[in-house]
Amino acid sequence: MPKWTPFPHAGAYAFTPATTKKNWAVLHRGDKEPLPRSAAELAAWAHYHAGDFEQAEAAGLAAGGSGLMAANKAAIVYANYLEPREKSRLERLMAVAERAHAQTETEPNNANAWFLHAYALGRYSQGISVAKALAQGLGTKVKEALEKTIALVPDHAEAHIALGMFHADVIDKVGLLIASMTYGVKKEESLRLLREALRLMPESSIGMVEYANALLMLEGEKLLPEATALYEKAGAITPIDAADRLAVDLARSELAD
């Protein structure tokens, strides 16, 4: 893999294992990841929250356990926001999807193993085109893994966001009728899932951005004022860590465009 691009706000989020543990409930309000059992796992998460994504992946893979979640989440966030090379971005996402899938086979009740498998595969699918991914059967895998996540952890806000956007993406690419008949996807369910995510995590910048994106996909320009208000609200949030900062930056860039 090519050299990692540094987090653009290096040093802005100075997390240590101790401060990560202290703030765990807030930092993981969206994915409900249990507090790590070992110091090595916690150190990997500290790297992740600080924006040291390369170190987070390496430390997490070495630590195992919850560290694997930190490694996979770091690679996804990095690929989604910072990787400039499309080929490398897709390779990273597929590597995470495969690692997480292997974990679901050994830990079938690990909600975040299912979630990160789905999230990585979903972002990969967007990269190769949603239509192509659907033709390859990837859409069904994403949908089932996200539904499994929510079945295991009903208040998993990030899974609600991802599944809501999955519904919106499919409808946007193949239309309401085919989306419903072939993939069991519905506009009302997309919006319900995204609204529920914001109920579970009202201060989620990425939740607001994705809800705005879904409104524009599903309802068009008539809801541009509502979508713009969501981008503005997301852009005004004070980020709690590096990943949150990247989501806020995305909201601000949407407004600039």
C-alpha cells in the first residue's frame, strides 16, 4: 500500500488511553463498542480518535480483540476521507470487509464485526458504482449485515445511518419500483432509519449530512432548503474526535459547493 496521507488537523485531538477510557461512552455513542479489556486495545483506539489512522490500524491488528475494530474503523475512515488514490481506497475497503467478515464467522454475535463488514463493503460498492455492486450481489450482503447489526444492538445509530443510506442509494440508482421489488428497499424506510439515527444520536454530524444527502436523492431539489439547513447544523458542530472532524469538514464542503 502507498504511504498514508496524514490527518489534516494533526495534534488537534490529543487522545491518550486514559482520556479515551474516560470519554468512552461519548466517543462510542454511535457504535456501542464495549470498553476494551486490554491496554493494547485501548491504545489502538486512542490512535484512532486522535487521527493517527495508520498507527491505529497497526496497533489494532497487533492487539486483536476490540483492537481489530479500531484497526478496521481507522482504515475505513482513512479510505473514505483521506486516501487520494482510488485503487488504494478500494483495496483498503475490501481488506477491511474481508477481515470483518472473517470475524463474523468466529464471533457471530459481535455487532460491530457485522457493521464494519457492511460499512466497508458499502463504501467499496459506491466506489465501483452501486449498480455494478448490486449486479454482483454485494448489496444483499450489505443490507443483511446491517440488519444483523441492528438486530444485535437496536440502538446502534451508525448502523441506522448506513442502512438508511443503503436504501437511498439503491433507489437513486435503480428507481423506486425495482428497488422495492428486487431488493426490498423503500423510500419511507430510508427516511425512518435516518430519523431514528438522529434520535439516537442527535449531535451526529455524519447523521445530519447523510440525512441531507438522502433527502436530495429521494425528494429532489424541492427539499434543498431542508438539506442545506442540515448541512449548516452539521458544519456548526464541535467535533469530539478526528473522525468527527472529518465529517464536519465534509458538511462544510457541501455548503461551499
